[in-house]
Amino acid sequence: MTPIQKLREQRFMLFMLVSTGIAILVSEFIGKETAIVFTNWIFEPISGAVVVLSIISAKRHGITGSHGKAWISFTVFSAMWFIAETVWTILELFYHQKPFPSLADVFYMAGYPAYFIFAILYIKPVKGGITRKMIIVSSLVAVAVLVPNTYMTLDNNSGEDQLSIDLGAAYPVADAIVLVPALIGVMLFFGGKVNFLWSLMLVGVIVEVIADTGFQYLSLDNSVYTGDPIDILFLWSYILFAFGVYDHIKVFKTSQKSYGDKESLR
């Protein structure tokens, strides 16, 4: 990909981030019900696009090597979260039921192990650039996210049932686990080991963890709802995933024509 093509892609990604964020804010300004309907539906095509792009990338990379297995894991992850988003939308818009806790959480939680496997395999080819300091810093940040979030959830006095509280406490644990390899990957980017678009696959989950933290905080007094501005961050994480996968598809296609080496795409 030429520098001009990369610049265009980054500009388009920025446009998508800004426009979707503004769209959710406008829908909330119109009214809560509008925000709920609009936000539910906008998540479907964007999270679905991540699944489609992931399948394309997984098929091109095959099932051999750490890179191929990484993409299979990411495809499983994206499929689980797409199903979760779909279940959430159906429960809230068609059955008018509270989507948390619900079957959607089963699929959300099922996606975390797949993403963790993906992240580990993803950074494996550049493990030589990982330092002890990176591991320590990323672990400390993960603990800093885990402890207060778990405490806030377990100390919840908002009247939530025990299942909601226990399930809410499980998310900080899952977030902390996937946050470690994601932060290491981003630090590799800042260290000049990988390019920006390559790191989008990891930046996306960091944004998701930030969104999860905000969601849990707002849930303490039951003030959060679908269409709340915090959902902008959740949507942005899918957009970052989509552009990251798309970039890898293009890089793979170019590299395959030039070198025919699947394991040299970094």
C-alpha cells in the first residue's frame, strides 16, 4: 500500500469515527427512544462487517502457522460478539426485555478467550521486541482496571439482582486479561516495531475496555441505556477492528503477489 493510500484510509477511518459518534449524539438529542432504536441498528452492520472481513482474512491466510490460527481465533471472536449484538437488539427492540443480563452475555464472554488467543498469536512473530518493562507496565495497567471496576460492581447498591452483579464482575476480569497483550502490541507500535494500521486490532480492544469501564460505572445507578454516549466507544472499537482487518487483507494480497510468504506480513 502506498503512503497516499494509507493516508486516504486513515482519513476515511477518522470520518467514520466522527460521523458515527455525531449520529449517536444526534439520536440521543432527539430522544431516548430514538437513541435506543438507532444505536441498536447501527451496531448490526458494523459488527457484521467485522465478521465478513475476518472470514475473508482467515480464508486467505489458511489454518497453518501462528498467523493463520490467529485469524481463525479473531473470526470466532468477531462472530461471537456479532451474535451477542444481534441477541441484544432482538431482546430490546422486539421482545422489549432488559438485555443485561441475558443470553447476549454468554456470547460476549465466549468471545474473550478467542480474542486472547488471537492477541497472543498476533504478537508472537514480533516477540523479540517485547521487553520485561512492557510486560510489567501492561500488567499493572490491567490490575489498575481490574481492581476498582470489580470493587464497584461487587459493592453495587443500586438494587441489581445477584446475577447481574456477578456477571458484571466477570467483565473486568475478562477485560484485564485481554488488555495485557493489547497494551504490549500498542507499545510495540510506539517503539517503531509495527505500523499504525497493524495495531488497530489491539487498539480496538483497548477502546472497548474503556467503554466497559464507563458502562459499569453508569450501571451503578441504572442510568445507562442503549444509545447512551458511552456506546460511541463500543461502536468505535468495531470500526477500528474493521479497518484493521481490512488493512491486513490488502497487505496480505500485496505481499502474496510479491513474496508468497504468509508469515512475513509484518
